[in-house]
Amino acid sequence: MFEVSSIVLTLFAGWLLLTELMLLVFYTAQRLIAKTERDAEIDFSRIFGELSGSAWLLIDEVEVETPLENIRVGDTIVVHAGEMIPVDGRVIAGEGLVDQHLLTGESQPAEKQSEDAVLTSTLVLSGALTVKVEKQGDDTITGQIAQALQHAATFKHQVQSRGDHIVEKGASRTLFACAAAWPVMGLGHAVALSYSGFGYQMRLAAPLMVLNYLRIASRTGILIKDGRALDKLSAIDTIVFDKTGTLTEETPQIERIVCCSNITEQQLLRYAASAEQHQKHPIARAICRQANEQALSLWKLAHNEYVIGHGLRATLIDPEQALDAQTVLIGSESFIKTAGV
């Protein structure tokens, strides 16, 4: 109402330039709010990473690349190492390591094999999985989270609602003040009063404030699914975390190297990093990063064989010395014992 009364008064007074300026400010603010809301929705929809536009559909034991929108519940797809799982489903064949920290907060990848459930937007680090599709698109857990986040972007903040209430409640009083000021103080003062309603700026600024804070939080890994959480944030004095996975660092680090026999820490690290140099497992990355920080040169990896959930067997060659290839085993105690060590 303030906007209408101000524009009518400025037109009545013949102040066309002022009228154009007021219209420009008003519509610019509305377009800015709409753009911020649209950008926030896009950011939220991409929070779990971009899914590929296609998937490998298994038809008569043959993998056929198929657009993702054509995948239906009950279909069977194959997901290879380095690919993101595009559906919620269940593994019916194959084994693999899956990084699902974006959804669960777990820093360590999960081993998946037959009958295990898998989720959209989780990454297959190694192996290959044949998955029976159970949910697709907006029905997946990721889709539901994205919808909740988009709902948060359109949620009317309490401060914004309060500002609207103040603006509307004070409209009649402001118009009365304008009418009283016109004959006494002149048209210019009446126009100024019509545009100075308390809470008017709040109605424009509050939506931008809420949306921008939601976007800032999402970019730092904090997902707020309801704008009411922002309303109550100032009154919070205790935070309860319901799982330790969300409190761990995304990538582990080497804390200590324990050596046996006559081998040194650097030699042991060099063996491990040389064997793990092509692996995407978080522990493998931590080992290679530690070797890189110590500027260790790695041996050439001639062959490696990764056994899901057990360990790694690698054949290493030192290009600087004419020595026979060496076999390195990395893994669990049972894996080492099975190899006869």
C-alpha cells in the first residue's frame, strides 16, 4: 500500500522523475529477490554433485548407455569405478567401495556387495556394482533432501512476516499522517511521510537476508532444511550431534608409522605409497600425500590387484636399480596370512 500511495502522490504532484526512480527501486528490489531465490534453488539442487545424464542399463547381459530419465523402477544398471550412483537401489551382483560421505557424513568408504542398499549421489571408488533400481529422481533420498532445501528457500522467515505485518498494520496510520500533513506542511512532506512507513525496508531486505544466509551455510557444508531454524538460532545454547561420522574430517591423515625388523619409516612409507598411488581410497590418498610431503620418489607400479574388503597386492619396480620386481601386500591380517606370510 505504501508503494501505491507514494506513486499516486508523486504523479499527482507532477514529479515524473521521482516516480520513475521509485518504480525503478521497487522493481529492481523485486527482481533481485526473485534472482536470489532462483540461484538458491539451483545451489541446493547441486549440493550433492551433478549426476551424469545417462546410466548403463543392463539388457540381456549387455550394457546399453541410456538417458537417466528413461531409467525406471525395476531396471538393472551397472555402475563402474569413478561413476556416481544415479538411483536408490540394491546391489544384486559385484563388489565395490562406495564413498557416501555427502549423504551420511562417514569419512570412510563403505564396502558394498550383493543385497546391500546403495544411494543416489554416492561415488563408486573401486570395483563395479550391478544395481536393481528401487527409486529414481525425486523419490530418492537425495531428491527428497533437495526438495526440503528448496522449501527452505521459499520459507517465509519470521522477521519477514513480522515486517509485513508491521507494514500493513501501520498503513492506515501513515495515510492519515499524510492527509494531515498535506494542508499543513505541503505536498512534499506528505509524499515523504507516505514513503517512510516503518518496516517497509524490512519487507525488501528480509527475503534477501534469509536466502543469502541459507546459501552461505550450504556452501560451507551446513544444510538448513527449515527457515525456522534461523529464527531460533539466537536462543540456542546447546548443540547435540547424533552421530560421530558428521564430526570426522573428510580425509584421514597419517599420525604415526610403526616399523618392524630393520626397515625405516621412510622405506615403509615408500613401499606403501608406491603400491597405493593409483587408488582412490581415502587411506590410500592419505599415504600418498604423506609421501609427497616428504618428497619421496615412488617406484613404478607394474601390476596391482585389489581385493574388495581385504587388501591390495602390488608388483613394484625400481627404475633406478636393476633389481627384480618386488611384491608388496597391504591389507588386513587375514589377507596377509592367506598369502602365506
